[in-house]
Amino acid sequence: MPVAAHRPTGPSLIIVLVLALTCAGCGANADRTSPATTIPATTVPATTIPATTVPATTVPATTVQPTTSSIESGDRAPLRGARYCEVLLLRPIDGTPTAEVYNTYPLNDCPDATWRALDPTTVAAAAGVPLAILNGPRYWLMDEIEPPAGDPPAPVAFGGMEMTLRATVDISSIGAADSPYTAHNVDRRAVFGYSPGSTVYELVAPDGSIYVMQSWSQQVDPTLDEAALAGLGARLQVPSGWSYRTRVLTEPLRVVTTDTDAVVLQDELKNSYSQETGTA
């Protein structure tokens, strides 16, 4: 069966990917030994996927042992500003297009040469899925993530780059997924925390809902950095009734989605935002 592939440029499903964005590093700067995952470890494929093109039938099902990184075992590096990348494997589950989101954090910082060598067609063929999406590089804006209890799935290697399954995203409409400022539900079961004194960047919807930026992307603008986020309102073409704002927190901000799906959207630069829950 032909295998489709996609990189995060131009119109694409990628607007959802990040959702996970979206979770994707759940466990970072919190309990490093218990990163968030919404899929039992027994369901995670333990497949090493090479960066070179090979028929899917020749890819060995090799278990990748959990990796101990300096982030996990040594002094905890700050989560905010940390670089990461994701691989999304899209497949129908119970008739619904679904993306499994694999994330590099905190196993590695998505080395640029390894990331650029990844081929989504090869990844999709080796994983036995119809579509693979490469999502990154991206940078976290939270100060901490509180993952659910339990052991994380074993890492999986894509072209030599280890990642862990962090979330799943239901993609009910491909057309809607292509549109900025379109909300999607993400199953990540985690808490994203922003500390007092931190600057946050928010989108405010016409109904008063507030979405806080959880990561910025260099997929559309490779030069975008955190310093440029304060002036992003002048660049974004937000829908009528929407607004973009920057503020410094005077109290903790926690996006709590331990018992419900997160609601996530992206702007046209593929920066990702989570709807604020108002839960302490």
C-alpha cells in the first residue's frame, strides 16, 4: 500500500500535531521518572525506525531500553525554553483518524543533524502507518509539567533519535485540522504550570476563553525566538473578535487536564496554545 508522508511545511495536518504538543514532554521538570502518557506501555510499539529507506517488512522489532539522560538523572534543566521535536504516526483507530504523538523531551534536545536526516516516508513505512508527520523544532514555554503517575512507555528510536509516546489526538476533520485558531481535543492527562513572575502569551477568544502559549515553533519562521513573542500580536492575523496579549503572572497559572482532554489550537506560525482551565 502506498505510504504518504508529510513534513511540517505548507498546509497540513500539522496543526494538530503540535497539539500535543501538546503534551509531548510531559514529565519534564516534574517527576522525570514518570512522564505523562495516555496509552499503556504495553500498547507502545517497540520499533527502531532507521532514517534510510527500507521496506517496512525488513524493519526489526527491537526493544529500545529506557534511556538515562542528564536531564533525568542530574540537575534538572529548566523546562522553559527547552528544544524538542515530535513524530506523529497517523492511523485509523475505531474508524477515527488518530495521531500518536512521540516526543524527544527529556531524552534529548532533538539534535539538528539527526532531525534533518529523518524522512517521513521512511518513518511511515517502517512503522506500518499510512502517514507520518515531523513536527519541530519547538520550544517549551511552561515552567513545569506534572505527569500522571505510572511508568512511561519505553523509548522508541526514529532514525537514531529516541522519543517517547506522550499523547493521542483524534483528527475528526482533515480540513479543520489545517486551519489556524481551530481547537482540538488532546488526551494527555497532565498539568502544565507557569510560575509567578513568568511572562505568558495568550489568545483571547470572542467568548472570553483564554489560550496560553505552551510552545513556540520555528517551522514557519526559523528565526522566531522567545524575545520576539511579545510583539507577535502585530504579525498574527487573528480572526475577528480575537486578540493577542502578553502579561507577567503575579500568581501561578495551572492548566489542569488530568481528568479531561486538553483543548489546544495553533496560530498561523504554528505556535501552540492550551485553553486555560481556571483550576488551581
